[in-house]
Amino acid sequence: GQSLEQPSEVTAVEGAIVQINCTYQTSGFYGLSWYQQHDGGAPTFLSYNALDGLEETGRFSSFLSRSDSYGYLLLQELQMKDSASYFCAVREHSGYSTLTFGKGTMLLVSP
Amino acid sequence: DAGITQSPRHKVTETGTPVTLRCHQTENHRYMYWYRQDPGHGLRLIHYSYGVKDTDKGEVSDGYSVSRSKTEDFLLTLESATSSQTSVYFCAISESNPILAGEGNEQFFGPGTRLTVL
């Protein structure tokens, strides 16, 4: 079956760096995405990795290791507004395909 | 922001009644999705559409049906609502052109519908 594992909750303080891990076990793998969701809001796309390595987008970076079936989202210079839930999602096939989402990690940033 | 609206935004209904949720997009995107979100379960795909009148089942499709008669509208119907279908329902869309979509097939989500079945 398919499964994506990520921690349920992570806490950190403003200005710190936090890493949210995601391990996956899926029938196919084409890429790993990350989405952010603030409480009561809609999920929004953050990043995507299809190849091994690090992708950087401002304060956020995402990493993928296909051989380890593992990825992470790295958030630097944390701000209070980063308090949200973060979901990893696997795209299982090339071309058009649906996404399978993890259960999400709630990040709490304190002053 | 992608032009996606969902209606109603909130609904309370009784067990056994039919319910239809509507998703409307102004982006002319080919693909549309319905998810439900429950505490501890993340986002789970109910049904999706890859074109007008072309739909397929997702992970949790039992008890739900969908229809897409126009590019811009994707309807989710609960034929006979049950308390286990109390949830927040999100619609999402994605572009078909891989160059425009990006390799990640980025999905854009609507604001959600909070459904309570008593």
C-alpha cells in the first residue's frame, strides 16, 4: 500500500531553523511536493523535488533522496506566520497523475 | 490566486439527506479534484476529473458521486449523507500543460466547505 510518514507536530522559536521529514512508501514515485496550510485556510503549494538534492525557494528549501525514499522541508529564519500545517505529497507517475498526501505536520512557532 | 470558489462554504444537514457541493473555476484548468480533510488523516482524494464528463475514483470514493458537465464546474454529491461524512471538503484544480503546470503538477485549492451531518 501507499504510506507517507511525517511527524504530527514540531515546535520551534522565531529565528530558528526547523526540518520537517517525510518518508514514503508508494507503488510508484515521480516526485515529492510540499504544501502549507494555515488554520482554517486552503493548502498552498510550496515546492517540488523530482531529482535528488536540495531545492531552495527563499527561506524554504526542500530535499529529496530517492534511494532512501525520504525528503524534508527546511524552514529558515522562522517567523510567527510560519505557524501552519505542512503536508508532503507524492506524485506516483509521470505525465498526469494524482497526489497522495501525508497526514501533515503542525508547526508551532513561538516568540 | 487561482479563481476557485466552493459553495456552500458551510452546511449542516441530517443523516439520509442528499447533499451537493459545487466547485467552480475560472482558470480553464483541465483537472479538478475533490478531497476531504479530517483530523489525523490529512487530505484524502475522493474523486477527480481529467476532462468534461471524464471522472475517476480516488482513495475514499464510497458514498460519493461526481459530475462534470462543463470545464468550470465539478459537483460532489453525497446521495444519502452519513455522520462519517462530516468533514471539510476541498476542491482543487491543476493545469494540463506540463510547461505551465511545472513538473510538480501544482494543485490550487479552493477555500473549502465545512459539512456537518447530524
